[in-house]
Amino acid sequence: MNTPAKLGAYVLGLTVVFGGALGVGSAVGAADTPPISPSHPVHGAASAAPGRSATAAPASLPGGLQMSDSGYTLTPETTTVPPGEAADFRFAVTGPDGRPLTRYQTQHGKKLHFIVVSRDLGDFQHLHPHEAGNGTWSVKLTLPRAGVYRAFADFAPEGGDGLTLGADLHAPGDYTPNALPEVSRTDTVDGYTVQLNGDLVPGAASTLTLTVSKDGRPVTDLQPYLGAYGHLVALRAGDLAYLHVHPDGEPGDGTTAAGPGITFHAEVPSRGDYRLFLDFRHEGTVRTAAFTARAGQLPAPAATASPTGAAPTPAPAPSPGKSGSHGEHTH
Ligand SMILES: [Cu+2]
């Protein structure tokens, strides 16, 4: 505290001198403020991104958008993985001291959850690496096709808050991205049908219920997987923001049934499309059902004014990126 306070006083002293020399009255006002307080607004302004209001609340960023957060960094040994081959993929999470983290809290039965998703959201894997010693994690990883993937490490350091760090992985080769699947409330996997009920609400918690049936009959003997009857990962289309979703109840609590419905609480930060991946376990096998869900109304295309004239969203529809108007913008 001492050194910055002294430095602040020194800088203010200079300001007064210059202000006095140039006759700038405002410098006197600055000198009136206690030397300690100006350092905070200045620091805040310096760390704010350009164009972002310095007064905006420092709302916590969704997980997974950064490879480094709160001093912890996801550090893969390699970020290039040939497609279609099982690779021994290794990584570490380095801590604030620069060393590989070795002390983790156990969450949902594991110290670290490793999710790998293609950037077009077409492929999803939920893996559990094993500890290979000295803070190194190792997992058999097959990237099914060429393209760019996002790898997420979801963990909580001992004594710290939960974090999700994300890093890009590359599978070299010709790549044709798949379009995001249409919004849908039903998915079918290996003869199981999963129905999604509930709506994502931008900026608010909402309840989602996923109901599992097989051959037209409700499945009522789901098996616990990672301490719950289902594990749901929600990723925002476009930037793969990783959203925390909490199951409602757990196996053995006396109230949570083993299906057919699995209930979650989800909160998404913005309107837009999200891809939901549900892992559920039945008869010893974990399967994944996937859904595209839309949070809020997307900006309506032009010329669909409602009869009352009340536009549902005041924001103008952004021009589609393919219009070629990008060159007019200065960034
Ligand atoms: Cu996991």
C-alpha cells in the first residue's frame, strides 16, 4: 500500500505542478481527492476492454471462453491431433505458481471433467482423464474428423472456486462444417427417445426436464451417472460459452425418481441458440442425446411487424455477415 500511495502522491504532485504551469484549473480538483482512491478507477479503466463501459458490472464471464482464468491455465502438450486415430492426449492445469496443479476437489465424482466438442457442435465427448503423475492428465482421445475442436477442463482447485478452461484443438485435413441442427425438442439415440420440456430464458434461471423413453415406454430405472441421473452440458452456438447446469435432486435422496424425467436448472447469459448434450446411463451404458434450444426471440427479419406495431425487440436486426458490408466497418 505504501509504495502506490507514495507514487500516487508523487504523480498528483507532478499534475499540480504542470496544472499550475499551464493554468489548468481541473488539476486542483484532482489534487483534492485522497491519493488512494484515484488508483482504483484508473486501474479499472485500464483493464476494461476498449468500447466496453467501465461502469458495467464485472459480471462473471461464462466458462470455457478462456484458456487461462484466475491464475489457472489449461496447458495441452499438443494442440494438433490427427483425425480418426486414438491419441494419448496429455495436458496439465498450471496453477498461479506456474506448476501443474495436483490438488483438486471432487465434483460429480471426478476431479476433472474433460469435454471435447467440435467447433460446429456436431461432435461431443465427455471424458474422464486419468492422472499420469506430477499433475499431468492423460486421456485416449479420438477426434472423429478434420476440423477445429474446443476442449474444456471443468474442475475446482482445492480451496478454490470451480473453473472451466477451454483450449482449441486442431485435426488437420479437409473440413466442411456442419450447420447447427434445427431447434428441436426430441432426440433419438440407440432406440431411446429423449424429450426436452422447458425453455431457456436469457439472464434467468429456468427449469428443463428431459424425459427418457424406449420403445414407447417411459424409462424408470435410469442408473446414476456422475452422482445424478443425467449430466447436462449447454454450449452457446457461435462461441461455445460453457454453461453450468445443475441437476435437481440426486439419486438416493428419497425424492428423485430414476426417470423417466430428469430435471435441471439452467441459466443462459444471452438470447441465442444453445446446444444441449445430455449424458444418461441405462443398462450399464452411457448415451448422449443432443438438442438445439433457443433462448428468447432472435431478432425478427425485416417486414414482420406485429399488428400492434410493438416490436418485440428494440434492437435492429444485425446485417448478416455474408452481405459483404464488413469492409465498411472500422475495427
Ligand atoms: Cu465428467
